[in-house]
Amino acid sequence: MRSTKLWLIISLLVMFSLIFSACAPTAAPTTAAPEETEEAAQPEETEEAAPTEEPVETEEPTPTEEVEATEEAAPAEEFVFGLLLVGPYNDHGWSQAHYEAGLYVEENLPGSRMVYIDKVNVADRPGTTPAQLADELVAQGAELVVFNSDDMKDSSTEFALANPEIMVVMASGDQVWEDGIEKDQIEETYGVSEIPNMVNVMGRMEYGKMMAGCAAALTTQTGQIGYLGPLINDETRRLAASAYLGAKYCWEEYLGNDPAELGFKVTWIGFWFNIPGFTSDPTLVADDFFNTGHDVVISGIDTTEGLQEAIKFADAGQEVWAIPYDFIGSCSEGPEVCLGVPYFNWGPSYLRHFTAAAEGTWESTFEWLPPDWEDLNNPDTTNVGFVQGDALPEEASAQLDEFIAELAGGLNLFTGPLNYQDESQFLAEGEVATDQQVWYLPQLLEGMEGQSVSAE
């Protein structure tokens, strides 16, 4: 009986042991896995699954490597352009304004390179034509040539027609102006009606000269203004007349003075700058102005003799002022007597046309470009600007700002009634001059003293 009970107890213990074994968690595998499971536990070797090999790290490219990759890109193709400058490249005037425009292009047109020849005039290079000098620039690789002076116009036409593969910019010219008279003359002379490789570019400096005239009128204590002019042609007449119109308007409208009491005298030296033995000496002309009661001299020449003489007279105790021309930095020579400077900014238009030439999108056109009225002195957008000088009185400065705002708003001083210097009618009451009437102005205006045409 005891044995039966003992067997029952043992049987129960075995059953409970089996039940607990079945319910227990599966044991973790050991390193000594059975041989038949090794193939499943270790699949076919790949670089990803190999447990004994660290994955190979791929390094991100460093900034230096990116720069190197950029540098290895193909460089911009070189584009060489040439400038023919009528005066010295550093004249603080017309030629320097063009030279600095060339530097502007080099900075903004990848692959561009400037070559230039300055002092391109009959005195400095007798027996040599601008067209011949343009050939020299082409020999240096120039694919585009700028002729930068009105007296180069005929030579630029000759060169452009003889070299149709070279792009030509004639600054201040009108050969390709559809409404200009030069186009008809070229057709008569050369038998062609188009010059497809030429562009004419000019800034509307008439506005800048009006600002200069206004500044002079607002400052003068004697009511006598002198205008130091270069040679006489359509361009120089219209610019001198523009200065007079600006002076007359501000003298009358801002100061309330009688326009008949304003003196405005023009003296021409015979060229764009002094050539001893060929021109009148601009130093002596400026001295004559100051010695005869003209206390403000507006310059129309490429160089700064008017400003330099004003400094001398001011140092000697006279109250005199000057307004130079062409170059934005001109006032730096004499800030104590400089009322301001109207200047050309050729950079933006040159960059546009040079880029078109380099990219094969060149188009022949005539451009007479205004200031950027939204930002008058913006170097990237304006074609003509005016920088007020330190010597301009505070009240006059404020009035000049008002006048500039009027011009920006549409004020046109080439509106009648206006007469020519010989008292014949130029514009009737309320009549507005056309671009052609202004560009080809045949005389100075009534109220101006000085020659209108060159002596025969």
C-alpha cells in the first residue's frame, strides 16, 4: 500500500515537472550551436553582414574639395575689348570716365580683358588716324573697339565698314540713329544704309548740365556765370544751352530774380582740352572769367583747369566757385570751391553691349540714355549723375534737390517760348523740342553771350 502511494506521488511530481518545462521561456542560444543550424545562423558572406568587419565610412566632401571641383570647371572664354581715348586715361574728365567704365566691365563680365590707347588726337599722334589705332587694338586681340570722341566719328565709320567682324561702339555718335542726319550722309558717301556692327551710345547730359546751371545760379553773388567751352559743334552747343536753361530757371523760379539780370558767357578754347599752340589756354580763359566778375565757372572741357584756377583765386581771397565736368571724382581736386559735378557713367551701358558681343546677341542700335531718376548716382543703373560739392551752400543744396525732383517728374526746359541767339524763333509758346531739335541745336540761345558757330 505504501508502495502504491509512493508510486502515485512520484508520478505526480514527474507530470508537474513536464508541465513547468513546457511553460518555461526558451533558452538563449549558445555559441556552440548545433551544426545543422550554423548555415542559417551565418548566411552567405557579404560585406554588409560580416560581423567581424567594421563598415567602411564614406567621408562627406569637405568645403575645400567643393572649391577645388568648382575651380576645375572650364574657365570663361576670354573676351578682349579695346578703348580709344581722346585724352589721357587719368585726365579726371571724359577719358577717365571711359577708362573706369572699362574697369567696371572687367569686374562684371567674366573672362573680359581691356586694352586701350589714350591721347588719340592730332596733336599727340600726328599723321595717325583712330582707325589705324583701332587696327592696333585688334592686333592685340580686341573683338570690340570703343571710339570715345565725337571727332573720331568719321574714322569709326570707316573702321566699322572695313571690319564687319569687329563690334564698334561710337560714344556720342549718331551714325545708326534712324532719325539722325548722319545716316543719310553715310549712305551717300559709302553706299550703305546700315552698319550692323556699330552701336551709338550717349548719356543725356543735358539734364546734368541743367543741374550744374541751377547750382551756379543759386550760388553766384554777382549774377555772372562763365562757361568754359571746348570746340563748337552740335553736342557742345546743346550742353552749353542746357546749362543756361538750368541757370535761368533756378535764378527766376527759386530766387525770384529777373532773368534779364543773369549774365551767362560762353568762351570756347577750340578742342576738348588744352593743346599748347593749337587751342586757347583754358587756364587763361578761366582767369579772365574770374577777373571780370564771373564768380562761378562751369566747365564744358574734359579737364579741370576751371576748378584749379578757382582754387587759386579763392586762396587769394576772392569768393569764387567752379563746376567741373565728366568724371565723378573731379571735385576731389578742390572741394572747398566745387559746387558739384555732372558726370557720365558709361559702365552699365558698356557692360550690356559688351556682354551681348561676347555672347553673340549683339544688335546695332542708337541710345541716348537718361539718368536713373529713382537713384541718380547708382553706379550700376544710372547713365548720367550729379554729385553735389562741399562748397554748395546748404540752402542752395536743398533747392537743387527740389529742381532735380522737378526734372525727374517731367520738367522739360526745352519748351517754348525760346529763341535762338540771333533772336529768331526756336520754339513757340508751349512747343516742346524734339530729340532731333535738341541734338542738332544750330545756335546758342537768346540770353547767352558767345560764339554759336566756329569762325571760318
